[in-house]
Amino acid sequence: MSILSILEPATTTAARPTVARLTTGSIPATVGADLLVPLADGRVTDYANFDHGASAPCLESVRRAVEVALPSYASVHRGNGYASRITTQWYERARREVHGFVGAREDDQVIFTRQTTDALNLLARAVPADATVIVFESEHHAALLPWPAERTIRLAAPTSGTGAVTAVADALRQAPEGPRLVVVAGASNVTGEIFPIAELAAVARAHGARTCLDAAQLAPHRPVDIAALDVDWVALSGHKLYAPYGAGALIGRADWLDAADPYLYGGGATAAVGAGTTVWNEGPARHEGGSPNVIGAIALAAACAAVSRHRDAIEQHERSLLARLRTGLAQIPEVTTYSLFGAEADRVGTVCFTVRGISSTLVSAALSAEYGIGVRDGKFCAHPLVGHLLQDSPEHGTAVRASLGLGTTREHVDRLVGAIRTLATQGPRSQYEESAHGCQPSDDPRDLDAPEIW
């Protein structure tokens, strides 16, 4: 039996596992779309998920792919048993799926990691010892922190796309001779704004530098094409891409990676080990030491395939909801939204805002307890950027982030806007007190203790 036949609809027996193919005219279904959550007044409502920027829900097609893979789940690459051989094929096909998802060049490597943070730390280990790294302070900490401080040039948060390109060009002209790497976010994890990736890559190339794209916030929402953008590496996470099984990837050029010591010393990374000698593999195996997260890789590939099939519908869905959300918040005088490049800048479905007279922690707690809405409050692992955005808002040290996605509906948007309007004009219905999670209703009837499920 061909391994592909396992993935096709059953024709001869109802017992054969299948993975359904969704039509391209709809958005993919998510697990937990019918999740009900308790409110502080004793009612129950469906969950309005505006926290996709932290972790997106699992796609139903991803869950089905994992269910197909689990019965034959085994270690990969060095086993001749049926299960090992089948699992190895799935693992390497997952690598090819991710390679195609980001439009990688033929000789680009796909290295499976834990998530974007892991991928960027892997690249940081591979950057030549004399290289200079240029990075904006507006980056997520995962892209801001891995590089050696003495060889890193941090640029101030840009105020326009053109300004970003000019700042990088100026920094490259002043940087020391030798290898150079420009690190840039595809989309800000705080404001959702999209950076001029192709232009930044072009100016880097003109100065003999390479470019690494942090696509964690971009890839779930817009196409990423390594070849067209002319970037050298892309890092992304499965858990942002509707594949919550702990896998990400670093995709890009092989030379720096093959010249670096393995990221993890151990089995799989080695070609030969003798008395006092070790020969390391080249290619992805060099940095995937130990038994890899096979299920995570399969889940990531399944998510990439689903997002690719439904890309147009996903973009239409998210653009419509984002416009509705931004229009609604703009009509509330007490709300301030924040932006790097201005209100007209292209962006994915993320809005960063504060509410006059109410702390961001209280806003997020009240949205959850009183309206069944999940948002994120804080500095979003981008402390320098949030500090920059809030510099003219001394009342607030943190902000609220609403990030929509495939688990978000028009009713959710209207509920969020209505809830913010009520909070801004009337305040929370309940009294709140500080807790380990920020704050919660003083008399909270909700049972928030998670039972053991194993």
C-alpha cells in the first residue's frame, strides 16, 4: 500500500484513516471553535479568541493528520521496521512541504526546531565569529537578543518603512568589514504592521550583507517567498501557524549552517565517531541531534498545506475582521491605538491599544471574566518597542493586544468593541483584586483550576 493512500479518502473500508480535503473557498476549521467559557456572573458563553498572536488554535486538518500518523509513530532515519520507515517518509515529506510553503530555493535547508526562538538561536550559533548583526529595537525578544552584544548594532524603532530602509543602509555603511546580517520582522508582533522586507533585503544585498526574516507573525497571514524576497533565512513557528505540537523551522542557505558546530551534540548529528575523533553530518541532520519531534513536524507540514490551499480565503476573512475591529475601536474616544508607521500602514490582524483610566491588566481581566474574550496584556516580549509606543502615554506602562485569526468571527469583533466601549464609559461590573495572573474578580465563582486529564 502506498503511504499516500493512507491520506486519501477511504474507498474500500471504513476503518482506514483519512484526512479530509477542505475546499479553497472556505477558511480552515479550527479545533475548539465551539469552546464554552464561564463568566463571573454565572453565565456561559462561547470563547472569543483574540490571542492568535501568542498561539493559534489547532486546525482540524492538522489534528486529523496527527491522528493518521500516531498509530505508526516511531523514531526516524535509522530503523528498518515498517513503522520507522513510514514515519521517516512523513518526516522528510514534512520538510519538503515547509520548503515549498516559504518558496525556498532548491538548495535551501529546512531545519526543524522547537519554534521561532529556537530557530533564531540556532542561526545565532552559526553566524561567523567576525560577523556584525543589525537589528531593530522594535523586534520581538527572540529576534533581538540571541546575537553577541559586542557585534550587534541595534537600530531605533523605525517610524516608516522608508525610514527603516534608510536606517539599515546607514548602519551597513558604518559597519565593520566582514560578514554582516540584517535581522527583520515580517510583521510586528505588537502592532501587526508589515515591514518592507524585499526593500530591506535589497539594501542588505547591495552592501554585501545577508538577511534573516522572522516570519512568526507574518506566515500565518500572508505568503512568504524566500526566493522572491531574496532573503537568506526565514524562521517560523508551528504554534503561530495552527499547529500546536511544538515545532518550528529555520529555512535558508546552507553554508553558514554547515560550517558551524552542531546546535545539539548527539545521535543524528554525527557521520562518524572514533577514538577522540568526530565527523559531523552536513545538511539538516547536523543541527537536529537526538530524536526529533516527528509529530510536530507532521503537524507543521499539515498546517502549511492547509494555509497554502486557503490563502485567499484566509486573507479576505482577516482583512474584513481587522477593518471592522479598527473602525469600531476608532469610534471610542477613550481608546488609543498604537502604530509604528501610521494608521494607513499595511498590517496583519493585530491591534495594540490602551483605554484611558483603566490599566491594561484590568481591561484584559474584565474582558475575560465578564465577556468571555481572550486578549493579551503586557509588553508582548517586545519591551523596547512597547516602551517606545507608550512614551506619550504616561498613564500606561503596558498595553492590550487583540490578535485575530481563523478562530475569530464577526460576532467576536462586535462583542470586543462593545465590551471596550462599556468598560471605557462605565467601568468593569465586578470589583477586581491582584492575583498571580494579574487580577481577577474579588468574588469569582468560576472554577479556573485545570483538572488532570491523564
